Amino acid sequence: MMDLFEQARKYLLNIYKPFPIDVDYGKGVYLYDKNGRAYLDFLAGIAVNALGYQHPAIQQALVKQINRNLHLSNYFIQDVQVELARELVQQSGLSKVFFSNSGTEAIEGLLKIVKKWGREHHKSEIIAFEGSFHGRSLGALSITMQAKYQQSFLPLLPHIKSVPANDAQAFAKAINKNTLAVFYEGIMGEGGVRPISEDLLNAIYDGRDRFGYLVVADEIQTGVGRTGTFYYYQKRKVMPDAIATAKGLGGGLPLGAFVLNEKLSSVLKRGEHGTTYGGNPLACATGLATVKIVKQPEFLSKILATGQYFKEQLEAFASQYPAIVKDVRGEGLMLGMEVGEKAPDLMAECYKHGLLFNVAGGNTLRFVPPLIVDKTAVDEAITKLHAIFAGIFK
Ligand SMILES: *Cc1c(COP(=O)(O)O)cnc(C)c1O
């Protein structure tokens, strides 16, 4: 009999590099393997498990919805979906919500809206930033400006201009009256936990005033409390025309959405966009449970405080390993420690020692723990990092 890992290699497309851990269940901020070994989980399903594992509010919402229906389709008005849309409108300050099953699909829908709006306003060029990540479908991939993701699939969508990240001058040169839209991440996640600079952010929003293009904030990773405000743009006191949100939104179930301002809410006419599963009631039920908890001011301020504490600990850690740690970046509970090309090996050493996270941008250890994480868990992670680094570098 083949073991699980052999079977996975035999039957699954070989495009991921899974941890060699046979997970049984999760509880709080820990995962447990089938031998009962605990792993402190600072990956959280790639910033998805906002409330950790087995959160009672998620479980109750799920059980309640399971006993009603699993799926109806958008031929029906669904109460949990409407309630979640109302929450997202209230939290974002935008006007209308469309639900999808993933972040990529939210970006795809936004690209369609942007393109249609561009036809009406005689603008065609979309700007995205080097190192960005917006998804892997052909549309979303067209604005994911990383050669390793794009090169095998060229040509992609036309009229896309790539601008160096955090270069406000290059950006100012790139925009003109033909600029249709700018897609940006407040903190590049996949690109290596890189916050957008004040200069570039100002240039994006000033340019909008001048040329009248659309600004789309990809909040798929930064959203739903991750950085200590419900959405990251709120921290930076700007107002995009549209946002994409996903990852933490479903509290563990696949759920994405885009949220539009009033001006964009009437661009798509009936039948021009749609989805079979998007806004599925199970995902909306867990999403609603998640949002109701995350939006609480005390919950958000705890994310800020724990994130600040975590960042300070990482900075103190970094000062002990100046030859290895090049930078500590990020906000709230979206933090990165740049360690260069050793990153994948260090990550592997960490999961062997019971600490899970992943590598972003090829050189940065990315920490996106469940938002319920506390200082004790942060201390445990830092203690493990010390033990692991001391074992390797001393
Ligand atoms: C994860 C991610 C996406 C893609 O979302 P999926 O749910 O994987 O389709 C897009 N943009 C950003 C910023 C992301 O972090």
C-alpha cells in the first residue's frame, strides 16, 4: 500500500511543493499531524484562516447553514449573502458587492468592468507594478508582473503597462489621459511583503484627480483585518474606486468579492457577468461570522498591538543576525523577514521544528498567522526561530 505522499505524487498534478506533514486537524493557531504533533501555524492556509481552526462562531454558522441549504445559485436572493454584502458595503464605504469563489475571480470581474468603462471613456491602458500578484487566470495573470508566472503564457492581455514598484517618478511618467486603471496591492504579499511607499500611493491618487482613471486596490491578502484596519486603504486614508477581497473573507471557505463605488456600480448590465457558485451560502455564512468578529474595534486594535509586538520581536531578532536578516517589513499580522536565497531552507528547518509559514518573493519569510494569535504564540514563534537560527548559524 502506497503511503499518502506517494499516492499524492501519483494522482495529483505535480505543481505544488507540499510540506511533508500529514495533517489531521487544527485547533486555534495550531495544526496537529496524525501522530498528535503540534505545529504553530503562521501560514493559516495562506492568510485564509482568519479566526484560526475550529472557531465556535464559524462552526455554529456552518452547522446552521448546513441544516438549511448548501447551494441555491444566484437565481435566488440568499439572506446570508445579502447580509454579508451589507457588512462589506458598511466596512468599505463603497456601494455594491459581487461575490466570487476566489481572489482571482474577483480580479477577473474587475478587469471586465474596467475594460467596459474604458470603452465608454476612450481609455485603454492598465497599469500594474513589477512584483505584483493578482492571480493566475489569463486576465489576472496579465497584471501579475512577475516573469516566473507570465513567461510560459505570453502573449497575455494587451494594453498593460508595467511600472517599477515604489517608483513614483516612473509612475508619473507612465500615466496620461489614455490611462484606464491602476491595480495595486497596499502591501505586495506574494511579491515579498512589500508595503507601497507614501510617494507612490500619493502619485496614484493624485494622478486619478488629474487624468480621471480608475484605482483598484487588490485587498485580497491585506483585507479583512489583516493589517489592523478592516481594509488596508483605510489605514492610508485613500479611497479606491473598487477593491478585490478574498482570502480571510470566507473564514476558511472559498469566497471572494469585488466591491465598487457608485460610479462603477452601473457599468455591468444584467447578463454581462455572473457565476454559478459565487456567493455560495455556506461560504457567506462563515464569511458573515468572520466579518462580524473582525470588524469589532477591539479585535482590530488587538491585531495592531499583537502585530506591532511581533514586528518588534522580529526586529530585535534581526539585529542579532545582521549577516542573515536583511529587512523586516509589513504591518499588523502581515509581516515578512527578508533572509535572501536561504529562505526556502530556513522555512524547511522551521517546519521540522513545528513552526509553519511560507516564503514570498523567493527571499522573504512571510508570517500571516490567524488574526486570533496572541503574544504567547508570537513568543513561541520567536523562541523557535532563535533555536533554529542558533542551530544553523552558530
Ligand atoms: C492570493 C491573492 C490573489 C489570488 O487569489 P486566489 O484566491 O488564490 O485566486 C490575488 N491577489 C492577491 C494580492 C493575493 O494575495
